[in-house]
Amino acid sequence: MGRLIGHRSTAVAPRRDRSAAPAAGPAVHPGSPEPLGARPCRGPDGVRGTNFALWAGGAEAVELCLFDEDGRESRCALTELTHEVWHGFVPGVLPGRRYGYRVHGRWDPWTGARWNPAKLLLDPYARAVDGEFALPAEVYGHMRDWPQQHVADTVRDDRDSAPYVPKGVVVGDDAVDGAPDEWTDDRRPKTPWAESVIYELHVRGFTMRHPAVPPELRGTYAGLAHPAAIEHLTRLGVTAVELLPVHQFAHEDHLLRRGLRNYWGYNSIGYFAPHAGYAAGGTRGQQVGEFRRMVRALHTAGIEVILDVVYNHTAEADELGPTLSLRGVDNRGYYRLQQDPRRYADFTGCGNTLHVLQPQVLRLITDSLRYWVTEMGVDGFRFDLASALARAAHGVDMLSPFLAVIAQDPVLRRVKLIAEPWDVGSGGYQVGAFPPLWAEWNDRYRDAVRDFWRGALPDARDLGYRLSGSSDLYERGGRRPYASVNFITAHDGFTLRDLVSYERKHNEANGEGNRDGTPDNRAWNCGAEGETDDPGIHALRRRQLRNLLTTLLLSTGVPMLVAGDELGRTQGGNNNAYCQDNETGWLDWSLLDDPGWRALTELTTRLIRLRRAHPVLRRTAFFSGLARPPEGLRDLAWFTPHGTEMTESDWYAPTTALGAYLSGLDLPQRAARGAPVTDDSFLALLHAGPRPLSFTLPGPPWARGYELLLDTSREDQGAPPGSHLAAGAPIQLPERSVLLLRALTATDLRQKTE
């Protein structure tokens, strides 16, 4: 009986909209099927207008809906159909005009067909969006309040959704700074991978509480472009910002019902449109120019812009989700469906998965990527749940169409590509498996470093690999150490301060009974859960923060910091602040008024400066471990506290301390004219134990002496008296500390005594 109701039963009448009929739109000329989207141009007679083109493979008819300043709708039938693209040129439609589509076709969810012309649809290629998504019942293509809930998604709802959904906006070059603008390569910093230091930030959260950013600009693209915001980035020395999603996104219904909003933005619905909520100057196309001015300002400061992009799923969720765009254009063409086509394949945990094996979906993604590079000026992308994009018919495939297209694309293969190398489906964990050109978020680095500093690493093997570039993961296939994006924290999880202040998640404010967020935090609270007045615990936590930041910025690979970790930002133990668009999620700049947190920022700055000054800390090739003439030194050597090189058995033994010697002789890098590059040699000593430890410094030929550069047991990083240490002699390594020593040669010692 349920199938009859949902399939083609005439016994159940859909609820119909009673609003006034829309006006007839202007005449439509044939136009062109290329390019997709709404592009202002001149018709054959020289009249200005806009060409509209929409791929809607299985549709029976398409109506273009135009909206005037008062919100009145007029409809124009697009009658031209070329290779499944419906198109037409409409004279007199100029930039700033709002529009949408109504697509006609069969309603048969049992076969995956979900066309419903009562639902106004956002153009998948819209370059700007005006208005916010609300999610009343009218926005759903099915009868959301149908009494038989198990078949509710199969009964069509014919109420008009136009009053409740935002509209696309026609955008022309005159809306982008007044004139066309080529993004030539000489405008871009083009920072080499090995020299990159990535800073993950949220456009809104970074400036919402910044006292030097004007109130009307806080939380916007213009706010991030403000000199006060950029000054912090340049002072730190980071080379790239990785922006949490800036594609137009929608807020989930369950959040809106709880009075919350999607803060992170991993709920995309417009892959060409900068999110309108981050625009200070208007949403009738002005957000496009504002975004580009932000990119220009960052480029001028030498900072690249990397976008966190979500092409694995959309905001339309599963079969019970709203009909906003792709579902109503062609559900079967855009989404992966299960064997029962009423249901969606879900490799993302968000209800649906884009069907990247379909040519039109692959085109949508690559057109979007090229647009953000060539017309918006960005320098790279971090792909959320990238394994979902690499899925072929029977699992994740590193020869999948998506990866193959990216590899040969003359635009995309030249930008920075970062994979989050997993999804939630079977076989989705693919760390180390992505092909050349790709870097990856290395969660094995995160876990090993967290475990070491909380005293839970059983032996040193995994830590050794992670600190030296993870050659076990990335050396195959010609990849380099910079394929590993090293991170200890990310937007998803504890902040760095919370990592040393909480062992359990505290997500009650999310309204999900603290069930959301991972329970696997690998955290140590230093003796008290959360905030405390104990000065000893405060001091220990700050020392641990110095240890973690120092480890990250001295490791081989590409370091990624999270905005605010250098300030001691806290989320109060919330490890899933995706819906906390408030003080929990925003940076608290007043932390810089505290000398302790200011010292942490200064340490971060010093470490980045040290990294950029020394090529041995940012190698372009993996360590070989081989002895090199004339001194017979290895490029990387590991030492026990006894001052001897680690043996095979030492790697398997429990330890709290180890030393890493990085030789600056004969580095794999070459200068511009091919000359060899040499550098200082360094000894890094890491000790996670709770008591001081005697550590014998390696003697000749490794060094004739050592100069102490950094000691994380000290909040003040000025070199203490007597910071020159004898080679071959024991030193007291403070508990829970990192010491960085520069190896001195005989020439160095001679110069110091002269």
C-alpha cells in the first residue's frame, strides 16, 4: 500500500499552492549552450542581455524565473535544447538581476526521479546568491508532514518555495571592481610547497572580535583584507591561509530549529558563489568583487589563498532533505543512488554523495575549480573527504576519473592540491595513497605527536617517521616530504589549548546531548579537567603548548596551524564547534593582553622565522640515512639519551626521549643556478617524561660543540648564560621539553674564541 501511495496513486492529492500566477517573462532568443550559467553579453543585434544555460539531462521542460526589485516573478520558457543543455538569451537582463529555475519532469522517487516545478531552484552555476535559505515545509519537494512518515518522501508537495529560498544573481565584469581583470601568475606569491606554512582560518571568526577592524567589516571578506588582520598574518610569517568553506552554503533544519546556525560551512549549495553571509558590501554581485579584493590584499602581503572545498555532498541531504538545486534539476544525474534508487548512497555522513562518475558532475566540479583559480585568484584547494571524490564504481580508485582529470588539467595541476584522504565509507581511509601532485592531511602525524607528548606512545618508531616527513607513507610514486601536511589540531576537534586542558569533549551547547564529536581526542588535561586556578597546572599547560608548536614547526613536511592556537584560543572543551557562530568559535584577540599568551605568539613567530631561514628544516627530498663523505655523517641520525645512535632494538623499546640530528651538508635542494645548498646542522632533543633526564650530546664527528637556540621549558626564550654546550658531554634535559641546538664546527668554535 505504501508503494501505491508514493508511486503513481491518484488517491492522494498533493497540496497545491494558491498564490497568484506569475507574469509572463520577456521574449527569449535561442542563445547558446555555452558557457553554463548566466553570463551577460550582447545578442546578435547588439542588444545587451544575459545568456542562460542549464544542464538538466532528463527534464521535460525548463522555465527561467526572473525577479524584479519588489520580488515579483516572471517566467520564461527555455525552449532550446542542445546536448541536454537548456538555453536562451534574454534581452534587457543585466547584472544584478535575480533569477532561478523551475524544472519539469516525472515525479517518481521509486526510480530516483524527483522533478517538482513548484520548487524554485538555484542555478548550480550561479556566481552570486542573494538571500538566505530558510527551511519551512514549502522548501521540501515531498510532503514533509505526511502522516505516513515511512513514505513521506514519495508524496509530492506542490506548494511554491520561491518566497523561502534565495535567488541567483546575474554577475558581470562591471560588478567585479568595475572592469575585467586578468589574474596573471605574477600577482601570485607562488610559494614553493617546501617553504609553505599553512594557517587554517574562518573568514567570519577571524575578525569578529578583532578590535582594530571596523565593526561594519568584522566577519567579512573585507574584514580579512583589512590591514590589521593581515598584519597579524605577516608578523607570524605564515605563507598561506586555508579558508574554511566560502562557497554558498545553507544551514541545516535541525540547527535552525534549535536556534543555531552552521558555522563551519561544510554544507555547500553554490559552487561558484562566495558565501553571501561574509559580504560587507552587498549581495547583488558585490560579494564577488569583495572576495577578489581580499585575495589581492593577501597576495600583496605575500600570502596565498587556499580554499577548503566540499564537492563530496551538498546541503540537500538525503531523501528527506530540502529541494534547493541539484535534486530538482536532475536527481539521478547529480547524486549517487543506492540499488533502491529512492535512497542515496552516503559516503560522507551528510546524507548524499555527488556522482562524480557522471560527466556533468565532473564538469561542474572542474568548472568551479577553474573559476576560482582563473577569475577569483585563489592558489589552491583542500578537498573535504577527498576519498569520496576518488570513488569509482566499486570503491576508492586512485585512477578514478576525478583524479585523472585533475592530473591533466593545465590550470588545476599547477595549483596546490590537498586531500583530506578519507571518507566514511568502506575502504575510505587512504592516507598515503593519493597520486603525485597531491598533498594530504596526515592524521597519523597528529596522532603520533599527541600520543608522544601525553606519554602514551608505546615506542619511537611511528614518531620517527612522522618527524622526518613520513617517508613510509609518501616516498612511493615519486612524492616528496611536502606531500605530508603535518597538523596537530584542525578546525574539527580540540583547539591546541583545549588539547592540554580537557580529556573529554564538552559539546553540550550543540544541543545533541554531547553525542556529537569524536571521543578519541588523545588529549591530556595536565591534572585537571578544564579551567583551573592552579598555577602549576597553568605553567605545565603552557609548556606543553610550546612543546607541541615546536615539534610541529621543526618537523619535515608542510606545517598547518589553526588560527588562534598561537594565542591560546579555547572553545571550552567543545571539539565539534560546527554550529557555534559565537564567542566559542570566534578568535579572542584580548588574549594578546596576557603576557603568557603573547609569549606563545612570539615563540610561534620565532619558530616560523627559523624554519624559513634554514633549508634543512624544509627539505625537498626524503632523508637517505646514508653516511656521506668526507666526515661520514648521515643526513639524519637518531640518538638515545646515552649519546649513541639508535639501533633497531632501540626503536622498539619504550622511551620518553630521543634526539634527531639533521645535517645541513649537501642538501638535496639546489640554488637557482644549480649550486649546492648547505646549511647549519641541528640537534633536536625531545623529552616527554615527567622528570629531568641526563642526555649525552653526540660528540665528533657530529659536532665540536653546540649552541642552544631554544628551550621550551623556559617561557622566556632568550638564550640563558652558558648556552654553548660541550660535545660528548651530558646535559640535564628538563622534563617535558624540547631543546634545539645548533651543531658547531671547529671553525665555529675558533671564530667564537677570536
